[in-house]
Amino acid sequence: MKNILILPGDGIGPEIMAEAVKVLNVANDKFDLGVELSHDDLGGAAYDRYGVPLADETLERARVADAILLGAVGGPKWDTIDPALRPERGLLKIRSQLGLFGNLRPALLYPQLAAASTLKPEVVSGLDILIVRELTGGIYFGQPRERKVLDNGERMAYDTLPYSESEVRRIAKVAFDMAMVRNKKLCSVDKANVLASSQLWREVVEEVARDYPEVELSHMYVDNAAMQLVRAPKQFDVIVTDNMFGDILSDQASMLTGSIGMLPSASLDAGNKGMYEPCHGSAPDIAGQGVANPLATILSVSMMLRYSFNEVAAADAIEQAVSLVLDQGLRTGDIMAEGCQKVGTVQ
Ligand code: ATP
Ligand code: MG
């Protein structure tokens, strides 16, 4: 039995999750996956129900589940509550409590959507990049962090960007393993010319590389990587980088593929337990209208079947189904093009 915890979240989360669960149920029947689903709340929905964005009982359910499928969290409704109880805190907490340090964010351009990319077709056609982002360390979690008022009355604030050798080693291994099953090419992105944490990052990545002699490793400073991603993105295959740089570069990469509504992600622990979610947020501006693109969440189901359960045939079938729907010219608003038919989740 595969126990999957469904956390629809807020905004468009419940709508896109309903579509993804339909696909998961069909795959379950067709491929005899033995999937069992349970449901709970995270983020604003959890705050409304439990008074906290991640309840202890939800965290416990997540711990015992084999995999977690998440919609998206947050929205203006919770903008004015205690910052410590904001929906996003629930997301950060579940990631760190479950040790989901390995964030995989593929940026793949479906040929049917080439016209939706922000770049020229010849620059992006065939684009297939995987960004491996460290998710539980670095500046988003580093202590100390503080805001204070100096003796002269001026306000100041600082954050801390810590990385230990073992944190870098384990994410580097995930990235090299991914490079091995793809095109044996890895680019590590850092800011080693300025940051001590990046100097350690580069050193440890070099050490891990000795165990992967077949992988061609390169290093790039993050500012250059940001530029290269829009200049010539196809030079990359697998990119590995820290939490903050990965956050920024993967949002940037998403626009190369047409719409953030197409991009799935996986967050993995040291075993093969994972949490799967679309890269986009809860899109409050379009929530409840039945116009959200559910494909990022459906593709997250495919990643779940592939990475947590090794159900390769079912994962491939879902990806092919997505491609088929695009071939048929069916489009949500975010990827709409001339000659296509507009669809939504509420007909
Ligand atoms: P977060 O902070 O949670 O990442 P965000 O502020 O970055 O959220 P998103 O919620 O990702 O923003 O939305 C950014 C824009 O993309 C919005 O205009 C939203 O409507 C659109 N968008 C996001 N997801 C989808 C989707 N699945 N289908 C269609 N449009 C989407
Ligand atoms: Mg965002």
C-alpha cells in the first residue's frame, strides 16, 4: 500500500488538487498502484481550522505517509495575522521537519508551448533543465537573524548564511546522481568570489565529484548563471545550488518554459520520501474561477510516482497524457494561443 497525504492548501490549491487526484485515481486503477489517499490542511486553511499553519497532528500524518502531494499555500486573507503564524511558515516547517533538503525543479519546454516562452524559439526549443536546489539550509533558516535599532537610532537588520560540509555533500550527491541518469553534465552555482559559505560549497562539490568521474562538472557564479539562463539556457543540463540562489534561478527558468503553471517539483529526504508540489503559488488573483492550470500539479503526481515509488510506466503515461492534451490544442488561459480551445476546471 502507498499512503499519500493530500494537502490542497489555499487559493487555487483545492481546484488544481481536485484535477491531480482524478489523474492519480485513474493511474491507480490502470497500473494497479495500490494507492491510498488521506487529506488534511496546510497553510491558511490549517490556520483557519487549527489556529496554526501546520498542526502537530498534520505533521505526524506527513511523517507516516509514504509521500505528500501539496497544492499551494498563502493569500491576502492571512496578510495581517501574526507573522509567526503566516501560511508560508507552515510550508517552511513541514520541509525542515521532514528533512526535505533536496528540491528538484525541472524546467522543460513542451514543444507545443514554444510560442509561450519569453525567449526566441531557437534559443529554447528542446530545453530540458533540472535545477537541484538545497531546501532546508542557508540564509532562509540561518541563525542568528535580527532586526534592531542602533544606539544612534538607526534601524538595522541582518541574516546569516550557514552551510555545513554534510549539508553541501548530501545535496551535491543528489545532483550528481541526477546527472548520472541524465546527460552527465552538472553546473554548480555559487558566489565563491565573495561568500565564505560559497567557498565551502565549491570545495565540497569538488570532493563529491571524485566519486562521479563520468560527470562533467563546471562552476558558475550566480550572477553569471542568471545571465546565461536567459542568453543560452540550453548550455545547462543539471544545475545544483543553494536555497536562495535556487529559489531565484528556478523562478527565472520557469518563464523560459512558457508558464509557471506547467512546472512541477519534488522535495526529497535522504531516503525516497518526498513532498511534491507545483512551483507556482496559490494565485489568489484567479482562485475560485476554475481557470487555473492544473498541469504543474498533475506533473507533480508523475514525479511522485517516479521518485518515491519507482512506478516509471505510470509516471511516463501521465507525462504522455499531458503532451496529448497539449497536442489537442486544449489550453488554460496562462498558456492560451491562437487556434487553441480554452478550458477550465469548472465548465
Ligand atoms: P508564492 O509567493 O506563493 O510563490 P507568488 O506571489 O509568487 O506566490 P503565484 O501564486 O505563483 O505568485 O502567482 C503568480 C502569477 O502566476 C499570478 O498572476 C497567478 O495568477 C499566475 N499563476 C500561478 N499559478 C497559476 C496556474 N496554475 N495557472 C494559471 N496561472 C497561474
Ligand atoms: Mg513565488
